[in-house]
Amino acid sequence: MQISRRLLLGGALATSSAFAGLGCRALAAARVEPAADPGYLSEIEGYGPLLPDPKGFIDLPDGFSYTAFSALGETMDDGFKVPGLHDGMAAFPHTSPDKVVLVRNHEIKHNITDIGPLGDRHQLIDKLDRTRVYDHDANGAPLSGGTTTLVYNIKTRQLESHFLSLTGTSTNCAGGPTPWGSWLSCEETTQSAGDGVKKDHGFVFEVPSGYKGLAAPVPIKAMGRFNHEAVAIDPRTGIVYMTEDMSDGVFYRYLPNDPRYLHKGGRLQALAFRDVPRAATSNKYAHLWNVGDRHGVIWIDLKDVESPDDSLRTQAYLKGAARFSRGEGIHYGHNELFFACTSGGAKAYGQLMRYIPSPYEGTDREKDQPGQIELFVESGDLRVIDYADNLTVAPWGHLYVCEDRYSDVLNNHLRIVTPEGKVTTFARNVDAQHSEWAGVTFSPDGSTLFANIQTNSVTVAITGPWERFSNTQV
């Protein structure tokens, strides 16, 4: 269904100003419902209580439903198998208004060989164009990480096609869309040539969403070699922002020489607090800041960005850069960026950061009016947000946040943070595998939320009465 113009415009206008007022309200007192399930906590009604799924997979509010598709091992249209460990993902417009294109990561490490696109014994290897494979393992077998591209009909709620679009990479965790319609797939590894693989890893690869077939596996080396998690591009400037999934990671930006062709090189920099050199943002060992606090930033140039010894974050820190605890999902909102620090916070339940670029971002004038970094959310209760990971901003201004806590007893949720600073729960994975959510993204028309359930290796499309959201206290 189409979201009303009033709701869309209201949310878009509210995102920047209203999100800034989150403050401590995000952690306000709230009741648990139902009492037997500490994984569900809501400060506001939102879409209402979650209802048990008869299939025992995903609990959703009344009126919402999901369709599961493109699961591990299914045969795709190109004859290859759907790889496992679905992760980061983005939705792109299709030439038909009834369809959407999804480009999806697969977080398969170099030593995992039985859940790749070639089958559990590489029986489909003869179908593969070896010139389109980035790397091979020590035995000469193509690595199984990469991306798949899917075409989904949002009217019929059916998958129409899916195929392999990047292969031979490793541990493709998250990434991000570009304003020109491609997906940047990130390797969350710094595996070195000779250590079970033939080439160095830890790079970003570009996958055109409109191309049917394997993308050229060309790493964008100027964007740095580190444990890449996710990227977001400010469409106004073309500047690329990147997170690093390490407990002592830093926050990067890439100033491309050509904003439409990232392979043409650029400058890689790391964020530092203007007034607190080497800031430890997590509040774990020493309290640095409160929710709602902001700091002006400076950006530090980095050298030797291909980093053969995986030392970029150390170089950045020694030069004064701030540290962030496991930077993960990032998304560009309304003239601002939000990113998750999965294990940040005094209790290590997770933080959400907000970055407001300078009006002169990336130029010599930004020192006169620097960008601002804000502690947007810090969870003090795992029932509010627990291990925030991938995230997205809905067309109407709500932030949707995936959880990725692996536990034998705790369920993972999709949480919502509203522009008014309220936190509520939208969905809960109740499958016995307790998998993380990943790859949350909305169709361009706002009618369908797509997400991945990683351990189950399946993608879901969720639809329902999006306009029914209520800010009523419960």
C-alpha cells in the first residue's frame, strides 16, 4: 500500500529536529508485556502488542504479516544455489513500479565451504566464470562470500528472480546503497594473502543493482583495508562514511576525487572530538558523555590506507581519533547520519550515534562550523535495545534497528525509535535458532519492509497498516 503524503512529509520534516530531542526519554520507565517475556518492552503503543506466530518464526503486531523467500540452498535463476548467512541489504527501484530490486550480502568466511553458491561440494563450479571471482582458498576453490540480487513483486508478494551478483569475497557483512543505484558490499575481515586465501581482504566492492550477472570484483582500495561493516553516502556531497566492527574501532569518511566513481581515489580520514583527543565514546570504563550531548569534530588524514598490518584504527587513535565500540549499521537520514555501536554503553547493551555534517563538510571551511557527533541513544536495559546492528530510516522518519544478540534464552527484535524519542518493539524472532536480524530496508514506496534472518538464511517481506502507529503511552 502507499503511505499517505501527510505521514511521509511529516516524518521527513521531523526527523532532524525531533530526533535531536531523544535525550533520556529513550530509556524512560516502561512496562513489560507480556510479563513472562522480558524481550518485549514498549514505552508507547506503537503498532500494539506482538502476537504469537502460528509458525513459530516471527511475532508481529495485529494486521502485519510476512512472506519468507530466497532461502539457503534454493536454486536461483542462474543455476547457482542461494548462499547462506544473509546479512546487509538495500532495496532499489525497478523499471516496473510493482517490483523492487534487492542486493543482499552473504557473510560467509573463507573457511566455510558448504553453504556457498556452488553447492555443498562445489558441484556447480563449471558454471562459474572464473574471471569474475575475486579470490580462492588455499585449495583453489572460489570463496563463497559475496552478494545475490533479487527481484521481488511487492503487489503479488512473490519473488520473481534471484541470481549471484558478486563472488569470491569473504565475510560480506553490511554495506550501503549509493545515490546512483549500486550497492557497496563490505568485507568484515582483514584476512591476508597466504593465510588460507590468495589475496588480501578487508575491502569494499561495488555491485550495480541494475546489472544481471556477476559484477567485476574490483576492490576500492582507497577506501581503506579494515574490518568494514557498513557505509552511507551523503547525497549532497558524495562523501562516504564508514563504520568498523571492532571494540576499538574508529569512524571513517572517504572524500572521493570523483563522487560518482569511487575507484578514482580519494582521502581517507578518521573522526576525532575537537575537545577530547582519543575520546572513548562507549562510557564503559570512564563516563564521557550523556545521551543528547554533542561534540564538534575534526577529521584526521590517514596514510598507508591499504594497511597490510591492519593498523588503520591504531594509526587513527594515536593521531587523536575517537574510539567506538563495534561500529555497525549506518544510514543517511534527513541531512544527518545514524550509526550503531553494538557493544557500546556502560552496560554494553548498545549505543546509537547521530552525526550532523558541517554545512562545509569536506572543505577547508568546515573548521569554522564543524560537524557534530551526538550520543543519540545508550541502552541501559536490554529490553529497550540490545546489541544494535543494521538499521534504516523509514520513509516517515522512524529508525528501525536490528538486534544481533546470540543467546540461548533471549530473542532478537526489530526496534523502532520515533522522531519524538520513543522506543518500541516492532517484531520478534522466536525461532529456536535465536538468529539475529539483518539487512533491514524499505521498498522505495514505503509499503514493504525487507529484512534477513541470518542463521536461518532467509529473507522476509513484511507488510501491514504502517499508518496505524500510535504514540499513546502504555
